[in-house]
Amino acid sequence: MHYKKVFKTRKIRLLLLRLLSFIPDKTMLKWQYRTKFGRKLNLKNPKRYSEKIQWYKLYYRDPLMAKCADKFAVREYVKNAGLAEILNECYFLYDSADEIDFDQLPDKFVLKNTLGAGGNSVIICTDKSKADTEELQKAVRKWIRKPEKTNSGREWVYGKGVPRILAEKFIEPSDPKLGLMDYKFHCFNGKVVFPMLVGDRRLGEDGAFAYYSRDFEKLFGFGISGIDYGADVDI
């Protein structure tokens, strides 16, 4: 039986994983992998993409990853690479929820946890006049608590740094039905192996996903809510 059928909500799954935080990373990742994929995790000679990701979690410790995982710190890296023009407009950077002055923000804006991941620490406001600012501050306040030493995915990079709050420009999607299209590029040894396109996203939940070759020929994809996705191929 699939683990999502036993633990049906994300909140319960995350709580369970936090309760198991005492388990060493390597042991926990092996258990998670077998639970999700139904097979043993090969760390000695990883062949599958999903196996290599687990190997990276345990053994790859490039400090640049921590900088790039911080949504504000990465802006400096992008600027130094000569690509400042691709950065979205940043309105404010806050150290606490109490610093947020909603009167200074435009009618549409986005708030993000600088150390957030998976779309779970993002607030998209498309009409400030209808927003409950007290509820927004309450939600944001939860983001900037001290990061847990052990996170659910055992991804060391997200436990580094100090969480802050980023206020950014809201980008209008070209297709309201699909929402803002998100392009991701999966790289191996510094080269793009396959691009990924994400649309119709519901933050922290699901969306439509498609994988392409380097020539942008569609390989496979999923557009049904609730279906697990992932390029589990030999590389």
C-alpha cells in the first residue's frame, strides 16, 4: 500500500517525519526510498536519478548550494554572473513579520520565506484590499522560527542560514488557467540533461509536470492532481 494512502495529509506526513528526526540521515533516506519506490536504495553505485539525489543529500556539501537555496542571497550570485536583468523586482527584505508595512506594498505582491522550499512558505496576494493582513502576518511569523536541525527530506542545505521574509513583484501569468510557468533544468556534471516544465500549480500540493529532451521533445508528463512525478531514469 502506498504511504500516501495511509498518511493522507501532508501535515500528518511531515509531523511523522519530524518525530523520527532522531534517526540518522542514511538510515532514514533508505527507509523513505523503499517506502516510496518499493525497492532498495543503491548508494554504492547509484544509477537512477532518484538514487543520485539521495547520494547528493548525504555526501555532496558544496557551500554554494546554501547560498543558492536562499532566495535573497542567490540574487548576489546571479548579479555576479552578469544576469541581473533576469531577477524579479524585490520590494523589501524583512527580518520579522512585525516589520511588514502593508501600506508600502502594491495591490499585488508575493511574500516568501527566503529559506522556504516546495511552495509551502509562499503567499500570493492579488488584491490587497481583500487581504486579511493580520492573518498574513500570523502565517509569515511561523516561517521565521529557527530552522529545524533535521528536515523531513534530510536536505542539509535547507537547515543553513537565517530565514527572512522577501516581498517581491507579482508576475502576471500569460495563461490564467495554467498560472505562471516554471522552468527547471536538471543538470549532471555541469550539463543540462533534461528541462522540466511546471504549470497549473497549487502551492505545496501538486500541479502539471512535463519533462523534455534537450531539444525540447516531450518525454513524459503528468497533469492529474495527486499523481507522484519524477524522472526515475538511468543516466
